Amino acid sequence: MERTVVALKSWLNNKKMLLAGLPALVGLLPMPGGAIFSAPLVASIDGSGELDARQKVAINYWFRHIWEFWWPLYPAVILAIRYSELPTAIFLLIQLPFTFAAAIGGYFFILKKVKRENFRHSEDGKPEPAAFLSALGPIAILVFISVLGSTVLPKIGLTGTLSSLLSMFIGLIIAIAAVFCRNRSAWIPSLTMLKKRDTWDIVILIISILAFSATIRAPLDVAGTTLVTIMRDEFINAGIPLIAVIMLIPFLSGLGTGVPFGAVSASFPVVFALLGQNPTLAVTAATTALAFTFGFMGAMLSPIHVCFVVTCGYFKTPLFENYHYIIGPIVIVLITSLILSGLYYTFM
């Protein structure tokens, strides 16, 4: 990581781009608590100690998730395509603008006040590929193999979650081997992570959060009633307008489960059942954009979002002190969702 950061500093003269870009790069790789991988990179970029810990939490947490609106490796995206029954290309096109909205919101509310820092360039001004690839190379290998595997394995009969997990596992083995081929002496010291309490705290935390998330989605009777369907009935009985229900159910599901996957799996079957049989493309696209974004932002606000919790733990800041940095970007994304949903409904 240190070699990669030094190489990046020698090529780029934009601290803000580095701070946002490294978590975004790691964010191409879906994994529970994956923000813990990019947190050390963010910390390394701020060598001068200009940023307070809460701002570094916000940078790492927010920019890691800017792809999750449409990046097809994420389980939430795969499920949303399945439940909405939109063609994949159309889904990606209607969701792509939210990544730009998230990046813009993150810049104005999190990065704008970061001072421009001029990094010293290398003496000859030439890139050093080996240094650059020391950390980013294995990550790129893992992303490439994960994408390739999730495309190829379904053709031989391994579909759904199994193909994604297996391709990621194969990618992890190859990426780890690539790291240790160049750094063989690091093998034994790396195993000391198994002795650290922080490692097992994260493992227990992730298991506990996923168990709670599963409880939110679990059927309560043979009819398949869940807490989310009960929530829907209560909203409708209270006379809340349909469009508000389409926003509230995913948002509260995301808030309760702490993961976008949980928000989609718990709320999308309910939301699309409200649309009736054979909704038009315009209605489906508008509903998908609205429901997905509100569910995702609910998960981003959730105090049990694993990435949020582990990032706060890494930078040693109380969880609730970090919200004021991410509220602004979330509002930007939700306003964008309302505008784009209206445009999809009108023009598609």
C-alpha cells in the first residue's frame, strides 16, 4: 500500500482525486466490510494529518459505494434487475447517473474543504509501474477474475450467487498468491492478524449484522408474511400515497438491514406487487430508480452498515459523530432520484 501511494503521489498532483479514487477503486470489489481495505490507503494519503478522523471516515465510506447503483458484481444490482425485470442494459443506463450524483455530492460536502497538496514528483518524472501495481495490481486481478467468472461460470451451469462467490474465491487465491510471490517474507507476519482481537471483532460483527438483516427478511408464517409486508399494510391503511410507500418501504428496509442487498431483497417484491400486472416500461424504470436509491440511501444511513462500522472502528471515531458529513451527499442523491424518476416516467 505504501509503495502504491508513493507512486500515485509521484504521478498525480491532486490530493482530492487520490482520497476519493482509492476507496472507489476498492469499491469495485463487493465484500462485507470491504471499506476496511481502503481505510489504510486513505490514511496514507493524509500524511500531513490535515483531515480529522471523521472526515476520513466519510471519504472512505462514501466513495467506496459510488458504484453500487449499477455495478453488476453487487448482489443488490443483480437482485434489482431480477425483480424489476428490466433489460440489463436499460437498468444500467437509468442507474448510471446516480454515480455522478454521488461523486458530486461527495465532492461538495466532504472533499471541497480539503486543501490542495502538491506532492513531490519523482526526479525523472517517469512512472514506476512496479510500485504502482504493488497493491493495485492484485486488486485489479481480483476484480477482473470476479467479472470474468461471473460471466463464464453461468454458461457451464453455475448460476446466481454460487458463480459470484466461486469466481471471487478463485480471484482471491490468485491475488493472494501474486502478493506473496513478490513478498514471501511477509507470509508469517501476515498470519498474526489471526491473533488480533480486532480481526475477530470484525468477524463477529459482520455475522451478527447479517443475522439481524436476515431476520428482517424472514417469513413469519406459511403465507410468507414478513416485517416488510406488515409495514406495507400499515402504510396503506394509514392512507399514505403510493409513491411515498414506494420510497419509504425500501428506505426503512435499508435502514433496518444495513445492506443494499437486504433493502432490495426485502422491499422490491413488495414494491413491484403494488404496481399490478404488466406495468409499462416508464412505470417500471421510474419505480426501480426511486426504490433502489431510497433503499440504498437507507442502508448508507444505517448504524449497522458493516462498512460504516468498521471504518469508524479503524479511525477510532464514535459512529454518530460522522453523520454530518454524509447527510449532504445523501440528500443530493435522493433529490436526483426524484428528478430522474419523474423524467423516466414522463419520457420513457
